[in-house]
Amino acid sequence: MRGGTAMSIVWDRHFSSGIRELGYDIETHRLIVVFPGGERKYFAPVPYAMYNALSHATFPERLYRENVDGKYPRIEVAGYA
């Protein structure tokens, strides 16, 4: 569905001990990081290459801390915690 009502998200679930899920919306370039306690953080715009690097990283938490958190704009998404 177009018009911003549906997302085309690629998910990596049960990702690592520090990141429970990692998602990427290929239409909006939105990165979704879900932590073990259920907290979600959304960042956009994030290039697919960064999502790909995170999804293949040996130490994804470190890569997230050093290259995403505070480096890409964090956004609020209505309807999601």
C-alpha cells in the first residue's frame, strides 16, 4: 500500500544480546532498533548500507553506539512506543 500507510520493513529478529530486533524500512530509509526491554528507537534517514553493516557486524551494539546513536536523526513514530 502506498501513501505512507504501510511499511516495507526488513526485520532481523533475536538479533543479539543487546539488540533484540533490527528493522529497516526500505521505502522511508528508517532504521528501527528494538532493545531487550522492548524500547524502540527510530532513526531516519539512514542509508541501507548502515543497516546492512549492523546486520552483519560481529559486535552490533558497539557499531550502533559508535555510528548510529547520536549520529543519525532520531524520529518519533506515531502509534509505536
